[in-house]
Amino acid sequence: MNCVTSKQRIINAIKHEESDKVPVDLGGSVQSTIHAYTYSNLKKALGINSGNIEIMDSFTLTAKVEDPVRDVLKIDTVPILPPFDALGVRNDCDKKDWQMPNGLKVKVSNDFNPEKQEDGSYLLKKGGYIFKLPKNGYYFDTVKYLLQDATTIRDIDNNFDFTGYTNKEAEYFKKEAEKLKNSDKAVVGDISASFSAEDIFGYEKAFINLILEKNITRYFIERLTDMFIKNFDVFYNAVGDVTDIMMLHKDMGVQLGVMISPTIAREIFFPNFKRFISHIKKRSKYYVMMHNCGSIYEFMPDLIECGIDIINPVQITAKNMEPQKLKKEFGKYICFWGGGVDTQHVLPFGDIEEVRKQVRENAIIFSKGGGFVFTPVHCIQANVPLENIIAAFDEINRFKV
């Protein structure tokens, strides 16, 4: 298998076929990348002095992974980012210089215009939200949600724009696809198809609505799904077969279990997941990857039944999410994209040998018979030891299937 491309390596894994090596992701999506501070230091440690550090997602202040870094770490993925990031900042703008709180100079969208406050923090007001980057902080927090005061369906209709993508977004996707049409990497597409109502109503309001105002949640999720279907059509018409994988997002777990009543999840969320995924698969040959954090063991059969091909980030430290258990029960039906090394404890606080040991152990379990793409559990955060990051990727690239 000496001539296996990155794209084929990823597809083999999704199809549960072993390849020449375990495929590797870093920066293939906003859910599997690296904080700009750490990325800057990683480049230096790898001896890469060219290029600029460009912010991939201004909410989390994560970085776009550049080709020289991909080459050194043997990364098999590239992204097509959505037209707007998690702050609502446009990705299809020219770039400008910005200085992060620690003095690091980065490139950001011209549409990114936070206001510095007297206390050293930054506020960004965008589309009815207010976001705050604390002084010396690492990412933005939401301090005002768009629909936090909505109490009726009319309030939703009056304040949330369900229009979806236009010709401007279509042109952006065409340009991004043109850059990647000859790439030998697996291309991960993202249209910000997030079903996380809590990011729009606020967590307290969203969870109260699930119990006391279920009709509001149902209405909102159904309208969102309609918009995502339309947005997918805009994306697919612009990109076609350049993309291999389509993302959707909805966190349903916390550390010790699911965060949503299974009854309500199966009544409201899963039918809409299935409706959206069915449309994707009817129109395209894309595989579908879902980002879903926490302990989601209880929901795994439902997610598989909805047609999800890939689950990310595989939070192996959460309850019932042990690699052996997940692989044994669900490994025939879904690809695990993540779970490569724990980013809560081992990667930031372990030593090099602990990191290497966990990478090996998880690879042995997850990679048997295919169905595994290595990436750390979620994004690599700021201040993670560089030697641990380098060791993790070195270990997986040495690993023999």
C-alpha cells in the first residue's frame, strides 16, 4: 500500500478497511484544531518559520494548520470552512493584522472587530449576541445570546434569520473548492449545521424550553433543519465532489452522562438529524461526521440509526466512553474520529511516555479493522507542552496497523 493517498487513507478508515497507516487529522475542522498560542510555538519547535498564523475560528482563537505543518505531522485532512465562524465573523473577507492578548500577531478577518475595554478585555457585538474575551483570556465567552429573551414562536421569527445562504456564500464555496480540487487530502466540509439551541437561547433558557416550552424547541429545530438542507444544497451545487465529508454539530453529553432526556432527544432532535442526513446522502456521496461531546454512549445506537458515519471527538474520559467498550459495541457501524489522546489530562499534564503509551493503546483498540482517524479529543488548548504534541503525532505515525 505504498501509493495510498491521504484521501484514500481516510476513506478506507470510514469504510472500516485497514490501510497502510492510521490516518491523522489536525485542522481538518474547527473541532479538531489547535489554539493559536500553541500553534505558534509548535511551528517554531518544528523549525517552520514561513507563513502567517491565521485564525481559523475567532470564538476559540484556534489556528489554521498550514501545509508545512501538515507535511511534518503527516496530516491527511483539509477543511472547507463555513462562510461565518462561531462569532458570526465572515470567513470570505480579506485578512488584516491583529494582536492577541499575549502579544502574538495573527491574521484575522476584516469582519473581526472586537472593542478593547478599559480592563483589558475585548467585547464583540455581532448579530444580536455579545461575546467577551477576558483580559489575558484564551477564547471568547458568550455574555448575551440572541434568543435569550424569546418566549414565543413569534419572538423567534422576529429575531432569528432563517434565510440561509445566498449567492455570496455560493461564490465563497466555489473559490474554496477550486483551491482544493486537485488535493490528495480528504476534504471536510462545514456549513455550520449546529443543532445546539443552547448556543442561541443560552444554556439555561434552552434546557428550560425542553421541558416547559417544548413546542418552541421543536419549532426552532425544525426550522433550523429546513435552513440546513437549503444551505447544504448551496454548498453542494458550488463544491460538488471536491468534498468527502460533511460536518454537523450537536453536543449531547457531559462528563457523567447525557445532557438531554433520551425521550425528548428521540422526539425532537433525532428525527431532524435523520432528515438532514438523509438529504445529504440522497444528493451526494459525502460521508457524514457528527461532532458530539461528552458521554454519549446511551445515544450511540440512535446516532448510527440516523445515518451518521463518523463520530467526533470521542471523549474517552467521559463515563461509558472507554475505547474498548466503544469499539466492541459500535466499531462495526461507525468510524471513531478522535479519542487518540486525552486533552483534559494526559496531553496537557502527562509526560512524554504517558502520551506515547496512551496513543499506542488507543490506536491498538480503535484501528483494528479500520474505523479510526487519529486526532486528539477535541482541540489542542493553549499552554500544552510542545514535546507532548510532537510525541503524540510521532507515535501515531510510527504505529503499525
